[in-house]
Amino acid sequence: MRLHRLILAAALVGPLAACQTLTPEERRAADERTCAGYGFRPNTEGMARCLLDIDLNRSADARAFQARTDRMMWAPPVVVERRVIIRR
């Protein structure tokens, strides 16, 4: 049942995620706003480190998602059987 819910959630969220594509410039601006919100000032070592950390986290998330997706695609199918007994 859990796998069924996961597949259903992915099917519903997938198309929505595709609609939220950011250009690299928009993503950079959003990252800079995030780091500025944390209190880092532009053109400082702290801001550069914050931007690097955000980028590394994004890459790690993408790798983890790819690994999960690969595992799901190569896993054998799960067969669920429920017997129904009909008495006459």
C-alpha cells in the first residue's frame, strides 16, 4: 500500500514540478535572497560559502532522487493477491 501511495504522489506532483522550472539566473537570484535572509552580505566569503552549500545540497538531492528512481525502476514488481471465496 505504501508503494502505491508513493507512485500516486509522484504521478500527481511530477507534472507540477515540471511547471516550476527556473532559469539559472532566477535560481541564482533566489539563492542570493536566501543567503541574504540568513544574514550574509553580498560579495563576502560567507555569502560565497552559503551559495556553495545551497548548490551542493541541490546536487546531493538530485543524486539521491536519481538513485531512488533507479531502484524503483529495476525492482521486481510487487504482486498483491487477495482471495475471494464465494460460497453457493
